[in-house]
Amino acid sequence: MPLMSASVPVRGAERIRRALLGSYPILYVQSWEEGRVERALAMLAQKFYEKPVAFGAWTCVDGWTGLPDVPADTRDPLRALDVVVQAPGPGFFLMKDLPSLLADRPDVIRKLRDAYRQLKGKGKFVVMVSPRLLLPEDLNKEVFVVDYDLPDEAEVRNAVGILGKRYLGEGALSPADADRVVTVLRGQTLDELEHVFAKVFARTPRFDAATFDELLAEKEQSSRKAGVLEYVPPRFTLDDIGGLENLKEWLRKRQHLFTREAVEAGLPVPKGLLMMGMSGCGKSLSVKAIPALWNLPLFRLDMNIVFGTANPEASFHRALKTVEGLAPAVLWIDEIEMAITGGREAGGGDPALGRIFSTFLTWMQEKEALVFVAATANRIHLLPAEFIRKGRFDQVFFLDLPNETERKAIFTVHLKKQSADVSRFDVVFLAKATKGFNGAEIESVVQAAAIDAFNEKRTLTEDDVARLITNTVALSKTMDEQIKAIKSWAHNRAISASRESAT
Ligand code: ATP
């Protein structure tokens, strides 16, 4: 029995309605279900305006149907678009086969770009529909993409209930387990969700750590949204982070603010957090620990991929819109300084960069969706003070090199990961011996020591670790001047993520 028929309400029509309110005259609805989109538009044609307006559907075989007074043969998309432009009043014009034709028809692309200007503000909407996103970069700015099939949290919850019963039996998923599954599966279409469930639970009809892991792996595979968003599974917790106690406390205090109860109680929902600082000191790790703590899905926006597309501004905008559709969610913008400089040391020059920057600031200011932005930055001198002020982050943290207490905690985390008996290690000595090391360097020392011990067929010892420490030159040794500069830059602009100052 397909999930769609199992009375799962889908609010795609509402998504189209919202896009119409944004007055984009050309929409691209990404959906497998042409029929449903057609019915939704026919309904909107009746109800969107005070009076019913025209509604027509076009295919490359039949031309326009449903519209009054159209010329005889409108199968050619250029003629079909002329009909829309010349239509006497508002209306909804569904063009079914258009996306697949665009690749070979630059004339149609041009016509659409012109139509954008001619239709804007006239109450006429061209709606393309296709299961795949076949949008040429040239049209990125003119076309608003609606992910019709993406269900919201209530729909996912409902679907998980139905599928849980089907594959695991009545009551087999406890409410807490169902919550975890819902968090993982948000951002999938109902089809994808059903597919993932079938793949994992048809074979092993029980919910445990192993099947949950499989669920994560399946989700990871199938979830590159909008090309530049990547789903990051909740594999880390705060216990995986050594030190950074101020940051952890900040996150813990906000743990329940995205729940329905908190939102209904009118508590302020945090908008975002900026983490800047030294490389390898746990910025990314801290972001990855948020989804398990807050029970929200995490999506990473890769600025390198954004800048690799032909129209970075449109890709960036589309990613922000997509993640709003997935709310409540955490959006991780890695290397946010790229949004300002395009990755070059000196910004300026390229007007698109300025636009991306202002797109982001406006979005942060106006976004109503429950999207929490976790931004990370390495090259903090590239962040204009204005960004830190106007970015409206709830907090800006500086992650320094770990102090001695933190190095002790980081050793403990990584020794445990290697299944070592920590009580047999003098972590105070190890922490003292690694002054100037960052978290990543401590991790690699422990890992390399574990490999040595494994090759010699014995358990990992403190001597293995100590030997590798002696052979490692911490990056900070060679970057003394830069580190001083970063610290003094951050001093007045951010609060320390650590509880004590570094030693
Ligand atoms: P970059 O800016 O270079 O991306 P980053 O600050 O984001 O660095 P992470 O990717 O979070 O650094 O850390 C790199 C690795 O170092 C992680 O795999 C993590 O295991 C380890 N690490 C860093 N800091 C800590 C920490 N405080 N506790 C435990 N592990 C840490």
C-alpha cells in the first residue's frame, strides 16, 4: 500500500500558495505527482483571487487546454508562452513538459527570461512541473523552485507512525524512538521516507542501535538537497567534546527552545550562533553535536560548492529557502567568511559577493521559520565587524587552542574512542606535554599511537602516545604571530568558548 494513500496530509499546495504570495511569476514545482499539482493549481485559480481566474495546462503534445480563445496550434513552447503573455487577465498556466525541453532550446530560455519581466505584477503565473530539477543556471534568478513533495514535521511524524506499525508492529516504536526517527528522516519526500523504511526494516524488523545506524546511512545517501545542502546525521554528542564548557553550557540551556511547548509559551527562539577561531579546535565538532542535543536535523551549506555553481547568489538563496521548508532545523554555514569574500583574501570587487552577504543579513533578520544558523569561520580577519554586529547572532564564540584542563578532557575523549583504559594513562602529564596542540592534533597523536600498538599486537600505552607527542610539531609553534593577531582581534568581539583562559 503506498504511503500517499494512507491519509497522510500533504501541504504542498500551501507551499505553492506561499510562493505565489512572494509574487514570483515563474515557479518550478519539483514533484512526481503532476496530477496533484494540477489539481492544486486548479483550486488556486478558483480561490487565490477574489474571483475565479483562468487556468490552463500545456503539454508538448496537446498545446494549451482549458483556456478560452487560444490560437490553433500552441504546441511550440514559444507560441505557448506568447499565449500567457497576451492573456487578458490574471491566471495560472501549468506547463508540464517545459523543463525537459529547456536543455536544447536557448530560445525558450530567453523567452522565459523576457516573460518574467512581462508577467511580474500582472497576477499571471507560469508553473512548470517536473520530478527532477532540470533548471538551467541562466534561469536561476527568474524561477522560484518549490519543493512540493517535502513533508513538514507533522506529516513525517504521521508517516513514521504508519510505517512503524507496518514494518515493526503496533507500539514497537516508543515515542522517544519515534522522535529520533522523525529527526533523522526530516527533509525526505514521503516516497524517499517509505523507501528508506522498507530498505532498513523489511530485512530486520526491529528498532535498535544497528538499524538506527542503517537509517542514518540511507538518509545520508539520499539527501543532497538543492545541490549545496548536505544532511549531517546526529552521530556526536556533547560528551565527544573535550572542554569548551561555556559553549556547551550555552547549548544545553537552549536544548528545549525548539520544542512545541517552548514556542507556544512564547520563549524567544535562538536565531544563530557564530563560532570562530583556530583551526582544529572543535568548531565543526560542536556544530555536529547540536542535532542530538536539540533533536533537530542538521544541514550543512557548503560555500565552496555554492561558489562552484554558475550563479552562486541564486544557489545560496535557494538553499536558504529549502532549509526553511525543512524547519525546525539547524543550518550549518561552514566557512561563512566565503559568503563575504568568495574565498579570496581581499573581498570587494565582485558585486555578487556583496549581494550574497546582504541576502544573508536580510534573511537572518526576517526569517520566521525555526531555522537555527550555526556559522563557523576560520579566517576571522575576513569578517567585517558589521557582519558580527548585524548578523544578529545570539552569541559569538571564540574557540582558542585548548588549555591544559581541556587537553586533558580531549585526551580522555579520544583514548576512550580507542577503547583504551584511561585510568592507566597519566592524562595530566599528556596534557602538560601538549601545550600549543589543538584538538585535531591530540586526536591524531592518539590515533597514530593506537595504530602502532595494533601493528605490534599489543594494547595502547602511555609510552606510545608520549613518543608520538615528541615527534609532533604543533601547528601553533609555526604560527605564533598569526595566533596572537587572531586572539587580539577576537578579544572584544567574541566570548570565550572555554571556561578558563588557555595555558
Ligand atoms: P577547521 O576550522 O580546520 O575546520 P574545526 O575547529 O572545525 O577546524 P573540528 O573539525 O571540529 O575543527 O576538529 C577536528 C578534529 O579534531 C575532530 O575530528 C575532533 O575529533 C578533534 N577535536 C577538535 N577539538 C576537539 C575537542 N575539543 N574535543 C574533542 N575532539 C576535538
